[in-house]
Amino acid sequence: MAACTTSATRRSPASTKATSLTTAPAAGKKVELIHFSNHDVNKFERVALSVLTTSTTGEPSTIASLTSGTPEYIKRQEVTQGIIRLTSIVSNNRYVWVFKNGVMLDVNIDYIVNSKLNAVELTNIPVELDTIDVLQFGNSTTNSFGYRVFKDMLNRTHYKRLNEANSYKLQSILNYNDNTIQLQNATGIFEPDVSTNIPGVIFVEGERIEYFAKTGNNLTQLRRGTLGTGVKLAYAVDTKVYGQGPDENILYNDTIDKQTFSGNGSSATVDLNFTPTYGVNEIEIKVGGKRLRKSSISMYNKSNDQDSTEGDETINPEFTISGNTVTFSTIPLDGERIEVYRKTGQIWNEIVSNSSTKSLGSSNNDISKFLLKATIQLPK
């Protein structure tokens, strides 16, 4: 069983890390793994204590070796009585987890948070050499926020904020051939402008829909499955609808550099003025206005066999790259236009130094401010 606490921040490519145990659990033994992300955003604080009342262990911080009345002496005395002071006041007992000898205790059964919300009181008084771990959550946490990165069929990338206040629910079933969308409440949804040809945009699950008219809670004059998205057979009542019009545009654009060449009908290569770090994944190439494929695909060839998959064959990529040299599988024609596009992004997080950045939730820039103005209910 795993418990996980996260916040919505701009996500970097995740890495998988293994957790090793010193002793293999017995067959059927439950293993509980608790994982936290965005420690600084949620202000997690951990206090680890050992119960030491005598000096027999040689531990310098035992009660016997401390001066009576000092803060450390009082702290140790309270621990032996099952009282652990928190580092700050919490909102309620849900903000405190307690572990005794590595076992997570149950709130209001094995411990309580006192009426002043500044200390934990254990039900059972700990004994010599017991270890107590207290994990508390800061009261001031960043609200959940999120955004959508959508790459359309024209190879354009759109960055949209997700906004709970700009989300709606279907009043009735939405079928693939319906020309009206009935919402339970459309208050605040983007108003389309027909005079400037600016439609409203919504996402229903994975489908992007444009609407050019709004009457009450109904959206009409629809264009379904736009920019390469698919249309589902039917969407159920209460399905979430997200407004994704111009009002949710994140003020950010990737930088795109372009190099242009001309084919000579004999050479299958061109040399770029840079060396891609990530190979073909860093560039897009068009020859004669057609975007070339950078990966191999499987395609049916009836001359091989009547039945797929026996008739399938692998079609090689339309270009490869080695160093800064691009090699085409088909030689461009004489005078044919060759366009090479390279997209470079910029980090959204505020840079603290050359080697570190703030989390997006605690950054102070236009993008983070825009995202933090809206909250989103994360899926559970």
C-alpha cells in the first residue's frame, strides 16, 4: 500500500528510484511506503527523538547529564512523559503524523494534538530507547494548480492554465453527433466573438471543441474534435468540461530557430549550423512543404501477404542525423525547399543561482503569478 502527497507544479521528466530494505519482509507481510514530493512547498518538518532517561548508554543528551531547568532538560522530561512539542502551531491534528519505533500511530487513538495545537500527547508513555518520529505539515501550503500542454495536428504547442472556476459539468449526455452542449451552469464561461472569428474553446476529456454561440447554459454552433483530437461516442452526465479559451492562455512561447536549404537533386545530406543534443528529437524538417517522419513505422504491403500482420513491413525514417549532418532517405529534388526547425524552451521556475531554482509554486514571475491566480482540483 502506498500513500502519496503531491502538489501541482510544472513537472519535469520523472525518474524511478528503488527503495531497498535491509531485511526482506516475510511472505504476506504488508509494506507501507510513504512518499512526499515538493517538501519545501508543503513545509514538511520532521522531529526524531530517542527516549533516554539514564546515562547507562553513554549518550551525552540523557536527562541525567543535563542541567535541570534548561530547555533541553525540559524537552527530554516531556518526551519521557509522552509529550512532544511541535516546531510550530498546526491547524488541526490532520497536519501531524507520529511514528513510534517505525510504526505509524493512529490519531485520536494512539495520540492526540493538544488544545493549543503545539504539542503531541501519546496515549501510552514511551519506554527507554523508544524512538519517536513526528512529521508535521506547515499551515501555509500552496494551493493546487495545473496547466495543459497540448500539441495539435499542425505541430503547434499550446500552453493553457487549468482553472477550477472555469470548469463546468454536462447537464445531459453529449453524443458524438450532437450540435448543442447543455451545461449545468455556464456562468463565467468565455463569450465567443463571431465578428473577429474568435470561438470559445472547451475540453471534454480528450476532445477539443470550439463553440461560436452561447445561449443561457447551452453552447451551440460547434466544431467537434478540432486540431486533431478524437470524438468519443458519448459523454455521460456530470462529465467535467474545462474552459480553455484565450482567457486561459499562458503568456509563454517556445523559441523556434529556422534554417533553410535548397536541394540540388544529387546530395542526400545537409549540414546544420549546430549539433543537436538530442538527435532527431530536437528538430523538425520539411521538404517541399511536407514534414518528414523521424521514426520507423510498420505498414501493410499486400504484395508480401494477404493477411496482416504477415503483410506488414517496416518503413525506415525519412531522415537521420549524425553529429550536425542530416541524411535524407530520399534525395531532395533540385531547387526543392528544405526547412529545419529547432524549438528551444525556457524554464518557468525562478532561478536562484546558476545551479538551483525555486519551485514553480514559490517563484515570482509572470507565469507563476498567472498560474497561482487559479486553483484546480487534482484527480484522486
